[in-house]
Amino acid sequence: MAENVTPRVRVPREASAGETVSIRTLISHPMESGQRRDSDGNVIPRSIINRFVCTFNGETVVDVTIEPSVSTNPYFQFDAVVPESGTFTFIWYDDDGSVYEETADIAVN
Amino acid sequence: MVTIKKNRLGLMGGAAVAALAFAGTAMADIGDNESLVVNGEIEMVIETDPPEHLQGVFDRIYSGWVFRSDETQAMQADDFENPGMIFADQAREAFDTVMGSEGNSCATCHENPESLADVRSTYPVWDEEHGTVQTVELQVNECMTERMGAEPYGYDSQEMRNMSALISSVGRGRIINVAMDGPAQETWEQGREIYYTRYGLLELSCANCHEQNYGNNIRADHLSQGQINAFPAYRLRNAQLNSVHGRFRGCIRDTRAETFAVGSPEFVALELYVATRGNGLTVEGPSIRN
């Protein structure tokens, strides 16, 4: 069970129609790979974020499968074209079944 | 590379004439055109006139930020890019968590972390009640043991570094103004003594590197003036927050000496003295360093 998992997103508040905006996301997470052993020689069980999805007004922007080699506190930055005002929804799926969700509104003028 | 040139030039006065030929415009960079504004709103003082007790020692005092590469500098200018803020946010949760036998959290007395905005810029400070100089870490543990009935954090533990980062982060932009007179003076003088004492097989004092050779290379890195206004620092080399005392220990260890312990009276005295060397700079922690 991962503790202190906090999602953060940075989306511009405003854009013009059809503009490409840069979106930054970060989630604090230990991303334990499942390859390491503790001091007693036991395998530390895998515990990672395995999927990250960003949608805009219900339409998929990115859908990422994340593997154990991704390091602590995964950071994703990507561009998206914004045709209209709306809401970005960001969802992270944890190995332990937890789902973390964050939203950000953007206004098109 | 620009950083190397500008520092060497800006800081080695007499030798600069010969060096001008190859470094040219870089010299103007040191402090003159650079500025650090965090999140577009918190303005930092990255260089200023030295405090009175350092006049004749330094022409100017510089935040360690000045000595870092452009990329490292940029990370500190935006909280989203600054991994140190993740740890400060973790402490924000701890701040509201009830700990110990008294049923208190930090928030019971202090409401929110922002109410502690003046702390980082004035610590270490003389504590009348206990008759000693208190660092932020000692103060946190005093609250935990005496007012919350909780087990104290380890002085250099993850929880303590997180809390220290939080207390520093809410005070960013405040001018460092640590008192060295009055009852704290004796401790301050002890700290100065340690600063100028050569330790270890290499027989190096703090001053040998950070006063006489700042701006020069130490292996692949550049020596700063050893200011601690930007601690705790998120170091890229170990990807975690590093405390002031952790840094002191690392420096003394590198002279191949037996070091003082973190949280020891010797390091508290040294922290007080070094903090006053930065009076006039701003609180920057959690900062990004190599």
C-alpha cells in the first residue's frame, strides 16, 4: 500500500481555440519495482502506478501503460490541442487497486 | 560552462584582467543579470552586501544558487519542477496529524504552516527557557516532546527533513536575519572557531574552500560560499532532501576527519555562525543543488 500519494497537474487556465497547450503531471509514488530485496533477503513486492489516462471532455488525450522501470514520482508532460472550453481529467491506477483522480478546467476565449 | 567562467571572473578580482580575453561577456552574468523569482512571485536575493562581521572578507555574498548550472537553477524557479516540494507537501499532512499523548497536532497551536513564515529566517535563535541556541529541528522536537507528548523525530530523519522543508518553504523570500549578539554570542563565537579550524587528514577548514576558493572547481563541481539560506536542499546526486547538519557532516567527512554528530552542540553552534554569514540573503529552501 503506497502512502502519501498526491497527484499534481499543471494546465494553463486559458487558451485560444485550436491552440496546443503543454500539460504537466506529477504523482508522488515510490514506484517499488518488485526487483529489490530487503535486508532479510525477501523480495519487496511490486507496487507501482501501472496506468495513466488523461481525457478532455470525455475524449482520450493519452493512455499510458507504465512498467516497473519507471522511477519514483512519475512525471509526464505532453501537448494537447484544445478545441473548446472544458475539463481535463487525469486518472492514475495503482497496483493496489487505488485510483487517483484530478481535474483541471481550461477556458477557451 | 558559462557558470564556470563567470564565477571565476567575478570572484578572482586581480586575475580577471588576463582572463577577460577568453571569457568576455560571461562576467556580466554573475548576479547582474540573473535573478531568481520562484513561481513568478517570490523574489529572492541571490547576492548582496556582506553582513558587518564579514566586511573585508567578502565583497559580496552569494546564494549557492548562483553557482549552479542554468538547468538546475530553472528547477528551483517553479514548485512543480522542484522535487523538494513533494516532501514539503508530505510534511503538510503530518502538520495536521495528531501525534502523541496530548491529542495535539502542530495545527493545534500553529493553525497552519504559513503562520510559521518568520521562523526559518530567524533561526537558529537563543531560547530563553532552555538557555541554549535552538535550531528549527530542535524546536520541532521541543514541541513534539513537551507539548504533544510524542516521540521526537530523529534529527536527520525523513520526517524531520520534510518538516524543515515545509517550514522553510512558507518563509521563502524573507530576508535572513539571525541574531549573533546577546546571549547567543558565546555559541556564535564557538561556531566561528569551528569554521576556521582545520579538520581531518586533509587539514581543511570551512574557510579554505568556501571563503578562499569559492567559484573555483572542486573536482567537477564549483565551490559556493557555503551559505545555508537554501536548506534543506534537494540534491540531484541522492534525489532527496539534505539537511544543514547532514551537509556539515559530509564536508567534514570529506576532509577525512571524524565528524561531529548531527544535532550536536558543535553543529548547532556552527549552524548559528554560518547562518549569520548569510544575513541579507533570502530563505530559499527547499532548493535544488547538485
